[in-house]
Amino acid sequence: MNPYVTNQYVGHGFLDVNMTNDGRSLFAMFYTIDGSVRDQFRIHKSRQ
């Protein structure tokens, strides 16, 4: 069993990247040409 799954999207779109929480959180969404959300992810860095 693979520890991850990968797919390739054949098409065009754009990646909207937003930084929040004083640069500690990154949120990104990939939109296709028709405006639908194809993928999204969030990365959060905790304070240490």
C-alpha cells in the first residue's frame, strides 16, 4: 500500500495563496478555468 495518492490534473487554472495569522498560516485553493475548486490545502506553523 502506498502512503500517498497522486493524480495529475490536465487543464488550466490558477492557484490562490493567502497568508494569515502574521504569516503562520498558508491557505491555498486551485481553481479551474470554469471557477470550480479543484484542490485546496492549509499549512499552519505553531509557535514554539
